[in-house]
Amino acid sequence: MKKHRKKIKNLRWFLLPLFAVFTFFLTELAARNPVWIEKYYTQGIYPVIATFLSFLSNLFPFSLGDLFYGFLILLPVVLILFGFLKRISWKFALKLGLNILALVYISFYFLWGFNYYRSDLNQRLEISEQKPATENFIRVFENLVEQVNASRTDFESITKAEIDSLVEVSFEKWAPVLKLQYPLGRRRAKEITLSRFFAQAGISGYYGPFFNEVHINRHNLPLEYPFVLAHEKAHQFGITSEAEANFYAWVVCSQSESKHLQYSANLAILRYFLYQGNRLEELPQIIEKLDEGVKADFRKIREHWLELRNEKIDQAASKANDAYLKANKIEKGIQDYTGVVKHVMDFSADSVFMKKQAF
């Protein structure tokens, strides 16, 4: 009888690791069936999860996610220390650590991560995919320059709370077109606990899937804040791709009536167009059309983040993020961010989709 109970007790330690393996196979199946994920998880299960977790996390003014990550970092240290002090056996420490890691892996995918395997943006929004053409790129590029110049404004007269409200209003307005289930809970922006460290890594914000939390780095310049906020809020809506989150943030902000939102988004996206078009013969002429104030803002942003940057931390964070994205079937890794250029061009060229704006 005792042997039987001992076997059952030992088997319990294998339940979570086995379920983690099962979850891995589910992700492989999900990657091959994006329509299922879109229908049953993104549009069915995830909204319930997001609504509940965001309600829970909004009860706390601080980041639950940051506390959780701190716990995960300290866990192996504590287990090793207890092992050396013989407070626990090494076997127990190993089993406990393995089970906690398995639980984290399982939780990540069921709480948010399965959204990585949903249908792509063009299919979801029914936007025609345009063939790459230099003339089309230049046309959209020049139009974006005009929008940046026209929307430039100062940020001294607006608060973060007002920006948050304006972003939410625009998300609600554009939800039918962008196929979002609004409100999908609450999106209270929380400050990253170790903002300085994250700034050294060049991280302006991040979304915490375990508690459905939007995190913003306090070192963002005021003119960056609206776009970064909208980008992280897009993740909360189940948008996993960085390129798609950039696109959603750009649409929501650039189509807002607020010049603050427009300028922040247009300026952010223009940086990707400048990067993409760095070999264009026409680039000097396009840059020449930028207002001096816009050029000054670009220099201000660049100098600000270079001053904060720690090269080693930045490189390590980039490699970790690249590996993380590729592990979740984002083949381009951190280069996925630049994919927003394609989405903006498809959006700008699809006349059928553009008609949907009239609502």
C-alpha cells in the first residue's frame, strides 16, 4: 500500500512536464491550423482570459509581471542555496524547478501565446497584398513625409492620462475595421519597475502576458509615448507580431483626430521607411522635404537613447528577443519590426479596405 502511494506521489511530479510536452505539440498543430486558432482561441477563449486577468491586474498599481519575473530569476539561486544548506534534497530542488518551468511554459501559451499562430494580418483584415515596387514605396514614403510635417506639434500641453484616453477612443473607433473585440478588458499602462535597465537595452515598453499588463518605460520621450503605448496595447488585444503591433499602433494613432497621436505614430513609422529606403537614389531629395523641426526631433530621439544605451546589455537583449521571436515562428526574429513597412504600403494601396474607413 505504501509503495503504491509512493508511486502515485512520484507520478505527480511528471504531470506538469508531460503537459508542457503536450502543449508544445499543440503549438506545432496550431502553427499548421491558424484558422482554428483565430476562431476558437483568439476570438473565443482569449477574450475571456484577457478580461479576467486585466481586471485582476488593474487592482494593483504596480507590475505583477515584474514581481513574477523577479521570482523566476531568484528561484534557481534559492534552490541552489537550499541545496547546499541541505534544507532540501537536490532531487527535490530539481523536480520543483522543472515543474515551475513547465507551469510557466504552459501558462504563457494558454494565457496569450497561442495568438502567435493566428491568421496573418492581410487575411484577417482582408487587405490585398501588393507586389513590391520601388515607385509605390517612394509614393507612400513621400506621403508619409507630408503627414509628419503636417502633424508636428509640441507635447508640453498634454498629459499621459489624456494620451491614454485618446488612444482608447481611437482603438474603440477602429475596432470593427481592425477586427478587434473591444474593450477586451482594461489596459492600464504600468511603469516598468527597472526602467533604467530596460532603457539600457533599448526597450521602450513590453507586454506582460501572465497578468495581461501593458508596461511603458518611463524614459520614453513625450513625443514617443503615444505610439509606444498604442503598440503595447495592441499586444494586449492579441496582436503578437511586432510588425503587426506597429501597424495597429500606426493606424490607431495616425487616424486619430489628435495631432499628438498622429505625429508620434507618423514619426515612428517614418524611421522604418528611412531604414528600408537607405539605398534609394531619391533618399536625399525625400529627406530634404522634411521640416527642420522634424529632423531635430529625430536627432533628439537618437541622442536620448544613445545616452541611455549600454552596448553589452543592448546586444544581449536583442539576441534574447530574436531567439524568443524565432521560437514562436516569427522567422525574421527582431527584423520583424521592420515588416510594418509592408503593412503600411498594403493598407495605403488597398482601395477596398480604405473605403471601410467611412463609418
